[in-house]
Amino acid sequence: MKRQCKYCNFCKEQGRMQSQRNRLGRKKYYCVHPETKDLTDDRGRPIYNFVGFGDMTYPSPLTLKTSKKWCPAK
């Protein structure tokens, strides 16, 4: 079974993008898994734990259908 960030307990929303006129901004989702801060990319730099954006509605659920390739819960 594939992991999905949308249903993961470590995927948390942290704020919204700027709202414009009558439209709400999208929520920003980040991975707060404890091992995420220790992960690095192929060049040794730490990864950015950003997962994705929500849609433009008030509840704004995450629109990502799978998980990131660096997911520590895989």
C-alpha cells in the first residue's frame, strides 16, 4: 500500500498564503516527522520539509495524492 501525505499524522498545516479580494489563500502543509530534520539531499544539504498546498476553499485539504520521495515514514 502506498503512503499518502494527505492521511499522515505528521502532515500539518502551518498558515495560509495571502488572501486576495474575496478568495481565501491556500493552506501550506509541512512534514513535522522527527526524522525530517536529519534528512539530506544527494549533495548533503538539508531538505525543505514542505509537502504541498491545499485548494482555495475554507477547509483547504491537501491536494497531494501520494507522498514525497524523501518521506521518513516509508
